[in-house]
Amino acid sequence: HPEYEVVNMSIEDQKELARKGVYFERCFYSIATGKIKPEDIAQAIREVGVESTIIATDLGQVTNPDPVSGLSMYVKEILRCGFTEREIEIMIKENPAKLLEINNV
């Protein structure tokens, strides 16, 4: 969660790490709790790259939406921010598969 307040990693540091093959998990939890705006995560993804981003929820807490509902809400927000369905597929499906070395996704 590079943009989460505890980490608060600069975009330049993220770009440098992305060049080294690092994936960044950008979670809906930060949006659901109101700590980060969807537009801020979208801007970070645009600057650092879809290819280095994994979007997930990090949900499951009693006070937050369930993970499936949260992912649906997250995808709607990402689409609203101008990402394509193809870019979302890369961030939800292809990048995690690469990281886990899973073929045939």
C-alpha cells in the first residue's frame, strides 16, 4: 500500500522500484475508510504504471464491506477514474498471476 499513510512512498521511489520489477498492491481499504481518494490512487497508477499494480481490497473487517462487494466498488471507482476494462484485467488478473507464476489465466 505505497500511498497508505504509514508507508507514504513517493512516486519517484515507486517508479524506481517498478523498474526493478516490484508490484504495488493498491487496496480499496484505503478508499473505504476515507483515508485516500480514488483519484489519488488512480493518479499513482497512471504515473507508476498499470504493469506494476495489483488492485485488491484488503477487506474482511466487520466494519467494512465484504471483499467481493468491495472489489466491485473498487472496479467501479477505477473505471470512473478513466481506466479501461483491459487495464483492470491486467491489474486484477494478469499481474497477480505473473507474481505467483500461474499460467493459463
